Amino acid sequence: MNRIFKITVLISLLIAPLISLSQKSDPDLRPAYEERPEYMPWGGKHRNLRDEYERKIGTWKFYSYTHTLIAEVNYNHDVKHGLSTIYFPHNGTVKEVAEYFDGKKDGEYRLYYYSGDIKIEGFYSYGKRHGKWTYYHISTGEMKSEGRYNKGFKTGEWKHYNAKGELVDTYVYGDGGVLIMQNGMPVNHPELNQQLKEEKESQESLKNKFIQQKKSQNSNANTLPH
């Protein structure tokens, strides 16, 4: 029994340094240390965190020299990841709310006027505007324009309104954000049309070249002795 106990203790002593070494090599297990946000008001209890390599982790708060909260940002190893909220420094109202994933905007996005009224709302997909976006007038709060983005480019129908909420313009966008219609009328793009024409001519040339090669091969095959 004593022998088994001694063997167990010996194995534990041998394994312990290996476990300790593996923990130190894993960034997620390293202990974080705290620092008080600069200009935070007296009595504030929040602490910004860094990992062993001094990378920002968790929620960070930033203050102006007047001790006003101007930003709350979530980090993962020094990279924005999660919710980020920016405030106007003079009145403390929300200016921008955005979701981040691995350093890029990804998810719901909102931008506000100084008054606190909504200015823009939409979505990002890994750093690019994507899906429905809506813009609002500063004077009345009425919708200014609405439409959709596809990987950063306007796509489909976009409607524009005046400050009274009355529809004034309608635009239609094609591939790559190219405007193709305005208020029901086709939009002429000389440079784009020329590019499309050259591409079509190039395709026709390649097609004709391929046909000529096939004819030549068939002709040679027919002249070979049997």
C-alpha cells in the first residue's frame, strides 16, 4: 500500500510541471491584470483588463479629460470583438452602436444624431454593409432613404423621401452597385456599355477561333490516308 502511495506521489510530481507549462502556453488561461481607465471619475470601480502579453480583453471604458464616458468597447486579444458603443463627448448621448467580429463590423449597426434621434440603421457582414439600410432626416425624423446592400454595394430598388416623408426619387441598382434606372427611366453608362461591348466582342472572337480550329482539325482528319 505504501509502495502504491509513493508511486502515485512520484507520478504527480512529474506531471505537475507539465500541467503548469501547458497552462502558461495557452493564452486563454493566462491571468489578466487590471488598470484604471484614464480620466475615469473618482469613485469609479471599473477596471480595464489586459492579458499577460498586454493585449486588451473584455470590456474597456474610455473617458474624455472632462471625465465623460466616450466609449465602451469589447476586445478579444487587442481586437474589437462584440458590442461597441461610442458616445458624444459633450452630452454623453449615444453616437454609434456596432457589433464586431474579429476586428470587423458584423451584425446590427446604429448611428445617432447629437439630439439622440436615429440617423442610420442597418447591418454589416464582416466589415461590409449588407441587407436592409435606412437613413433618417435630422429635422423631422422622417425616413430619408431606404434600400439594400449586397456585400458593400447598393442593390435593387432604393427609395428617397423629403423631410415630410414624401417619395421624391427611386433608383434601381444592378451588379456591383451600378445605377441602372432612375425614376423608371434607364440610365445610360457610356463607359460601362463600351466595356460590355468589348467583352462581348472578345467572347465572339474566341468562339469563332474555336470553331475555325475544329473545322481545321476535321479537315485534316478527312485528308489522312486510310
